[in-house]
Amino acid sequence: MATARNGRELFTILETSADAESGTACDGRDSPLNLSADVKWFEIPNGVAHDEEEYAEDCYYSVSTNCSDATSNDSDIDFSDLEEEERRSFFGFEDDLDEDCTSPDFWGEPDQVIAIEPFSAASGPQHSLGDDADTRDYFRILFPDSLFEHMVEQTNNYALYRQRRSGKSDPHWHPTDVREMRAYVGLNVLMGINQLPDAGMYWASDIFIGNAGFKKTMTARRFEKLTQYLQLCDREAEPARGERGYDGLFKIRPLLDVVENTMWDAYAPNRCLTVDKCAVVTKGRFSPTQYMPSGPLRKGLTVWMLCDARSGYCHRAKIFVGKAGEDEAAASLGYRVVTSLVRGLEGQYHHLFMDSFFTSVPLLQRLLRDGLYACGPTQPGRRGYPEVLRPRNVGKLCQGEFYQCQRGNLVATVTRDVKAVSCLSTNSAPGIVGISPGGQQGDGGGDGEGDGDGAESPGGSFGVPRPLPLLLYQENMRGVDLCDQLRECYQVGRPCKKWWRYFLWFYVNLCIVNAYIVLRESRGGAPPAGFNGKQFTQRHFRVRLAQQLIGDYQGARGMERAARKRHADSPIEYGHRLERMSERSRRCRNCTNKGLRHESVFGCKICNVHLCRGGCFSEFHK
């Protein structure tokens, strides 16, 4: 149970300035998003309350944790000679993880020693590109050329499929190729930088609106046709809902299978990772669309993301497709999301930071068993959270006051910063607080008056001690936000009514962001060769990438006229074939147009007309 004492507080200063020589101090170059060296650390009696007395004989053990990539001893006790099983037995991990968290005896006093294994896995960009590599080379790591080839194949097949179903040929369509598909994607990337309300305005004759580069690359009609027939899957093989093998993401499954592997392989995760969700706004109909009244985007498609807390690189992205099946209903959604996102990281001692939607006692127990540490706020009513730390038992807290309970590495904390916060962590010792740098009181503007209950804005809470789990969370829960900021600056693609295309452009955009991060970290911030600007920003990366995707491709109007002529001369190349239409003969359409009466059982299924087996087939298609 939590401990509260009366009397005066005792603060023992552990680290007071940025110049302090400490093995756990963060390297600003390698890990800029970790806890600042200006943070002042204090050791406070466990379960602190204001007015502490009789503290002279108390002794408390503490471990400070940061997210530097450099390895360091997290304990002043050397356990290097202990075997893994002995170490777990020493700390009682096996008993802690197997015991039911709802047991009355599960939680105890916050005075136990915790063990944090050092992170020593390789991290950062993983590729073999040289110094002469350019933006397209880095993008190709995430979005390989095989995807463009697949898009070309399925787009051409889908165009024939649509014409067969409608029974009419499309005189304005001719098959596409890889060069044209790359140029099409490049134009969509440029549309996110040079934004216009309607796609047709890029080809406008007005010199102040029309874009000469777009007109030179391809015609507006060709861009419209590519958009109309763009496809990623074999629509004829798509299982219907309720059939065996049905997949709600079938339309983008080929893209997901490739991109999920390339994003994971291109960048080895650093020590600190962030798990959070983002929303993709759509105008189409898709059943898993969620209504989120408290978020900045009230309606959209949910994507769960695992991002690097330092750079914002997205390692994995999982699309929410609705309720779980019966075999998955036993575990909560947050539990299943996190365990699927971190698959492959077991035993590497990463530190995960997540919000209250995910954090729970069973999840942190599972992660700790898998060799992963975690920290995040939680709902005090969740299963396993200490009863003594729930609001009805704690009462109203003063700013900076906190209580804690502990079970091995698992520490539960309730405190008040701007408002009451409940937190669970396995990577921070109890009884440690810090004062992070912030604005002085009154810097936030306004009339300087409080809100009536003594709470202050984050900018006006300078000097208020915070528990270590809250500080770690505030400093590292930003990976997904960084990724979203980079992704939302320049959107890719145009609004439409097909939900799967939003995900297509979402992943293209995500690959661009990841490629930019890989280039930036691989070159140490230096721009690629040939760039003359002072700073190589994401905007420069996108413009340069789009130009290289388009290359020297020029789809002129003459090419479309030639394609229409080939379409007339060689109808068989475009799916028009003389086939048996029915058992009963019907009048030949070509002969009828000439005023003749001939019947045939053959014809063209795309045009849905009967034709004689002689020259009527070719003559009709001219």
C-alpha cells in the first residue's frame, strides 16, 4: 500500500547542472529528445506527501533512466556475473509476472530495488548506399521499384476488367508503363507542395494558375484516366464478405506486405520508442471509420504507429479494421495493438512510451516478461491498478504531490501536475523526482490569475517537482507527433471516394518521411550532392524526389492520338476478341449498319455485340 508521512520534505540533490559529470547524462548530439541535462534530480522518501518529518534514518535506493543510445550501468550493484535465471530469481520477476495483478497482496511499499538492463542493440539506418546516393535512392529503400511494376500490371488489368464489365471500350485509355507510373506518383507528390483546390487547375490555360511542368509531363485527360483505373490488387480474385479468405484490406494488401518489411528493415529501432495512433481523414465509406470527438480530427481511419522517440521514424503502422474475432476478444484492443507492434524486439530492452489508451498492468507485465520496459499514463479504474491510489482513496492532491506503489519493476504513481495523473512504469525507480526546465511563472501571458484550484499552465509550473515516470513520459512521448508533423506538412494525392486510395497515399507519404529521416541521419545532416542551399529541408527532399521520379518523361497529345489509332487497328491487344457469345444466333451489328441481314453466334464481349466471323469484327472496331 502507498505510504504517506507528515512533516517537512527532504530533498537530496543528485544532479544540479548541465556540467555535472554523470554516466547517465544524455548526449545532446546522439539523443536530443532525451531528458535534458538541466533537469534537477531529487530523492524523496517513497510515497511522498508534503510536510515530512523523521526522515534522518530513512535510506532509499534510486535509479535514474534516460534514453541515450550509449550503454551504462543502471545500478550501483554489479549483476554481470549472475545468470539470467538467477537475476530474475534475485529480483523476484517470475513470481511478480505470474501472480494475478488483482490480488490484494500484489502491490506493496515503494521500497524495492528495480533492475534496468542496458540497451546495447544496433540502431539507426541500415543500408549500403554510398555518399553519392540521391533522394530517389533513399526512397527506393522504402518504396522499391517492384511496387511500381505491380501497380502497372494491376492498373492495366483493372482497365480491361472494367471495360469487360461495362461492355464498352474506352477510346481514351491505353496501357501504362513503369516510367509513366513513376511520373504519375511524382505529380501527386508535387501537388502536396503546390496545392490547388482542383486537380484540373494544374492544366489550366491561365498563366497564373496552370503549371507548365504538369502540362509537359502528361495531359489532364491522361492523369484522369490513370486516376480512374489505378489499382493495387487483382479485383477479379477478391473474396466477397463472408467467403473464406475474406480480407478487409485486400485492396491494399500487396502494398502492405512490401512496405511493412521495408520500413522495419531500413532503420533499426533506437532505445526509446513511442506507441500512439493517428487519424487519416477520408471522404469515402469504410466501416472501421471512427468518431473521435476529443481529437483534432473528429472522424477518420485509425492507424496505430510505432515510431522512434528521437527522430520520428515510423517502424510499423497497423490499420484498425474493426472489432477483433472471437479468438482475440479476450485481450483488450490496446494490449493486442502494442504486442503486435513490438513483435521482433523481444529481449532487446527497449523503452516504450504510450498513452492511457494502451497502458495497463497486464500489458506492462507481458512486456517486462519479453524484455521490454514501458511507461505511460493509465486510467485509475483499469484492472490491476492499486486500489489505494484510486481517486476516491487519494483525495485531492496538491501540485507536485504524489503517491506510489510497487511490485518489482512495476511502479504505480498518482500525482498532480496540471491535473491528476495516474501512471504505470517499469523503467523508473520509485521516490525519484525532478524539476524540468520551463518558462517562469507569468510567461504564458494572460492576467496571471489561477483557475480557482491552484493549477497552473505547463509554462507556469516551473520549479514544481515531478515523479520520474512523468518526466520520462513527457520527454519521450513525441515520436508519433514528430512523424505526423512531417507527414501532414505536404499531403500526397487528391481527395476521392475510395477509402483504399487514402491508405495508398498515406503509405507513400510515410515512405517519403522515413526516407528523408534515413538520408538526414545517414549523411549527418549534409545535403546530397548538387544541392546549393543552406539547409536541406523536407520540402527540398520532396521536390527533388518528385523531379527524379518524373525524370525526362513527356506524355504528349500526339502519343494519345497514336494510342487511339493502335486501339482501332489492333483491338485484340486491348481485350477485344471474337468469341462465342451464345448458343442462339443474332444479327450482326456491322451488317445491320450496312443494311444487310446476317446472323452469327460470335461477337465481341467487351462491346456486347454479335459480329460475323469474317471481316465484320475488324471493320466494326475501326
